[in-house]
Amino acid sequence: VVGARDGTLTFMVGGETDQYERAKPVLEAMGSRIVHCGEVGMGQVAKLCNNMLLAISMIGVSEVVNLAD
């Protein structure tokens, strides 16, 4: 909620270009970065890839902390 209020969210959006352009003003009110990822469903794919990269990074940091301990 805070990110939307402050307009700092990132959106990865899938859909036809005309649909994306129609929704863009609403998304811009809540986010500072809006990426059109292509056809329907590709925004979800991009989000899943992003989440996987974050999870891998978190696991790596956890391993380093355990090794340093």
C-alpha cells in the first residue's frame, strides 16, 4: 500500500499493446517503472523469473553468512 501511495511500484505487464496503453495511466499513478513484457501472461513469467533470481540471491547470502559464522 505504501509503495502504491508513493508511486514507487514496478509493474511487469503482459497484454496487447492497445490494452497496455489504455491501462498505463493507472499504473503510472502507482508505479515509477512499468515494463510491457509482451503478450498476455508474459508479465507473470517476468515476475516469476524476478522472484526466482531474488530467491537464489537470498539463498547465496544465507550460505555466506553461515560460512562466516
